[in-house]
Amino acid sequence: MAVQEIALAAANGLVAAMVADGWEQVQARCAALFKRHAPDHEDAALAHLESCRDVVAVTEESEKERAASVFAPLIAGDLAKVAEVSSEAAKEVKSLGGAVSGDGVVNSRNTFKDIQSSGDFIWSGRDTHVTKEGK
């Protein structure tokens, strides 16, 4: 998949996430992505995302699809700059596209390693992995 296609798919996912309950978590993932792979572009990209979200959040339901068609390509431009940095960055951009499912549930895909706990440790959910790596 080409960088532009990856970026556009992720941007469409972000626009959908802008009106979902899990936006703050997706926004945090975007911030981490820009900070890690494009720190010089981080502030401008995050401000751009927020300005797009401000508009999408107040857009009438009947106009949301049109708003998405306007904002997704703009956001894709920011994401493409990051995806071009490295294959790792491209994978992270690609994962943003599936960050929020259609029902607004955030898919965090957590991995925990070498957890030390006293008492009970309970964590549940799909795509959550807890492992013990011995010494």
C-alpha cells in the first residue's frame, strides 16, 4: 500500500474518531506519533487536527460525510509526512485507521510485560496481552 493510501485510510479513521467517545485516546496516539517521528511538525499537525475536529464536531449529521471528504485529504497530508519517515512510522500511521471502530470503541491493543503485582491483577479485553518474561 502506498504512503498516500495509508495516510488517507488513517485520516478517514481519524475523522470518524473525531465525533466518537474515544477521541481523546486517539488524539493522544496522534500526539505520540508526531512527537516520535516528526517532532518539528508536531505542534502544527496537532493544531490542524484540533481545528478540523472543532468543525466536524459541530457539523450537522447530514453534512458529516461531506465534511469528512473535505478534511480527510487535508489530514492525510500531515500523516503522509510522518509515514514517509520510516517503515515503523508508516505502520503506526496505518494503525490509526483502525483506532476507532464504527461503534466508537477504542481499540488500544495493550501489551503488558513483567508485571509485578500484589493481590489481584485483572485486565480484560480483546487484543490485550499480558506476559511474564522470566529472569
